[in-house]
Amino acid sequence: MAIITKRAPVIEATKPSNGRATSQEQEPDDTVLSFPIVLLWEVVLALGVLLAISLFALVKQAPLDEIANPLVTTDPAKAPWYLVGVQELFDHMHPTLAAVIIPGILVSGLMALPYLDHSRANAGVWFSSTRGKRITAGTALYALIVTPAYIVLDNAFGPRELLREIAPLWVAQGLAPGVIVSVIVLLPAFVAWLLKANTREIALALFTVVFVSAVVLTASGFLFRGPGFKLYWPWQMPDGYNPWDGL
């Protein structure tokens, strides 16, 4: 009479320096080691950016202006290009909200993303899915339309001016603009949620509207703000001001 036995699976064991045997875990097939593969790509990218900046510095000179005169204020006085978007927000709300609260919320949101999206499906894939591409494209188009409209309408009918005489400062320059900006930013995410989007796709909508709005705010502050930081077409700037002279 033959006895059939089932062979137990073999677990390869290793013996570390402490003398205790441990099982060797196999990495998933869809992983990429951060060292050296990702590190090498980061080094190549850093060298490419450094080369581009060096070539631009050789082509374009950056002369210093004359010594600052405390009796004469430069008009318009614009921040560096990477802060022009924040300076544009100053014209629509209180500086504390524009320079501290909103950037703080954005940075906190980016830090929280890895803890909100636990799915490993399509990890590292741009836009995650076909629906993610549609959500990103639609949100980008939405931001390209709504952000300039907000700048123009707030410049003409801003709550800071309309509520100055009838509401406290924190309402006119803080609460009212904050609610308007929150609605603009959260509306695409709410629509994506109504369409049964997952956490990653909702995050895509939020990131896209913030990114595109930041680009539009930067372009507005750089190209369309003239003397007095008022809105002008670039070819209609008064007093001979040309925004491209700052480059």
C-alpha cells in the first residue's frame, strides 16, 4: 500500500550576523529599486537642469539696478517670478491668507497624499487611468477659464472694497476671499466625487486646479500688472513700462 505525502514548500533561509535564521522575502515583480535606478535618474535630471541654467546664464545677462533710493518707490515693484503668483494673490485678499494660510494648506495637502491614497494599482503611471486623463484635462480647462475670470471680476467687484465699510476686516479680506477661493479649488474635486472617482483621481483634480491656477496667477502678475499694480494689456502699459524689461 503506497502512502502519498504532500511536500511542504521550501522557504529559503538566511543567517544574518546575529546568528538567527530568517526567511528571505521575495520582492514583488512590479517594483523598481530606488537605489541605484531612481537615484541615477534623479542625478541625470539634476545635471540637465544645472546645464540648462548655466546655458541660460551665458546667453542672458542679469544686470543689477541702481542703488535703491528710500525716497523713490519703484512702480510697479514686482517680486521674483517664482513669487509673482503669491504677489498676485495679495491684490485679492489679506497677505496672511495669501502668503501663510493658503501655501500652508497646499503643502500640508501634498504631504498628506501618500496617507490618503493606499491603492497600488497603476502606481507611478501618469494620470493613473483613462478617466484620470479626462479628469485632468477637464480640470485644466476649468482652471484656465475660471482663474482669469476670478482675477478680472475680483479686480472690478472685489469683496475687499465692497465690504470695507459694512463688514469687519477679517470678513472683507479674509473670510469672503477665502470662501471664494475654496469654492473654485474644491468644485472640480466635488464633481469628480459625484462621478464616482477614486481617491487618486480626486487628488488629480485638486492638484491640477492648483497647478494651473498658480501658472495663471504668475502670468497675470508678470504680464498684465502695470503701474499701481493695475490690470493692463501688455501692449497698453502706461509710462512706457514694458514687463519684458525685467527679464
